[in-house]
Amino acid sequence: MLAILLHRFNSEDEYDEYNCNSVILEQIIEVLGADNYVDPKDFAGSKNCKGWFITVDDGNSTDLELARFLSSHAMRAVFFINPGLIGDLNYASIEELRTIETLGHYIANHSFSHSNLIKLNNMEISDQIRLAKEWIQKNGFNQLNYFAYPWGRNNFAIRRLVKNMGYEVAFGVTARKFDDCSPSGVLPRFAVTSSFDIAQLHRVLAMRNFGHAESWFREIFRILQTCKGKLVI
Ligand SMILES: [Zn+2]
């Protein structure tokens, strides 16, 4: 399994380091293979799940455009949102989230206000997770039972709390330990931006045959590690 992390899409700000444009994304799809793409709901932390999928964080105002782009490629993604920011300047509106869901994508919990959970006490952490979960439910979204740590920040106590609150799958933002795919683990994601060195990934992938899920997974990890300087992680 390989989870790609995107933030903003086709941003007009050329200095936006969290932006990924459609040209890069087209290349990612070509290199990783549309045929290898899996529906995120079919992934439940299984390291035997061969394939890749896209996750999108923060509920930015570019989410709808990105959702339409992905739908035009018949790809479903998970949009991790912070209800406390929805409708604010530069963030998606609730109507846009509804359209994103109608297009076949998933809404999931990224905490209520994108707080650094490490700096909060247990009660505050629970509130961040619970309030977001309730908001998503109350507004009728069909949420995936996945969680993404804001900024990927977590520790043992936070991970335990997230698990106790019913989340079987929780994502970080970077890849450290790819064999840690247990339900209580922090699943790695690779953040891709417009400065991503797709050529390097393309060259190495072209030389290999990824027959076994585990080797495909490890190889992608190794390749992306070598691209680390060009990734926002
Ligand atoms: Zn975030």
C-alpha cells in the first residue's frame, strides 16, 4: 500500500510549497499506474493490500477542483477535513464538501481545528477528535473511519486515544516504518508537491516488476526516500 498525500491543487501561488499541479499529478498516476489504484475504503491497514491511493488534507478551497480531477480519472480519494475551518477563507465550504462526496469521494477526520495534539491534554485531544467526528456525522457525510494526525504529530498516548475512539486506521505524514501497518500503527504517507522529481521515480519503476505486494511497497518506499529532498514530508 502506498498512500499519497496532497494538500492544495493548481494553486496560483507559485511559491506555495503545499501545492501540487495537475501536470505532476497526471505523471504520478501514469507512473504508479491507474490499474494499481485502490478505493481507499477497501484499505483497512492491511500491509497485503497492493496498490496506492490518494489522501487530501486540510479541506482547502482547491479540494473541489482536485475531486473533479480525480473523478475524471475514476479515482476515489479520502478528504481529511477540519470542521472548525470549513467555510473559512481559503477553505472548502460545506456545500463543496457535499459535491466532493457526491462525486464518490470520502470525508474523514483530521481533528476539529488542526491543533497540534501533542500540546493538548487528554480531554482536549478527545474533544478535537470527537467534535470533528460528530460534525461530520451531523452533517450527513458518509465518513470513512480513518483519522489523520494534524501535521502528523502523535505519541503513544494520542495513538491509544485515537484507537480507543474507534479509529482503526490513522495516518501520519511521512514514511518511517513501512512494515508498521497494524491497526494501532501510524500509517505513512508521502506528500507530493509540484517540485516532486517524477523523472527519477519513473526511471526506477520502469526497470522493475513489482509482482509481490510487499516488495512493490518496499521498493516504492526506497525510491521515494531517495527523492526525499524534493518532497515535503
Ligand atoms: Zn493537516
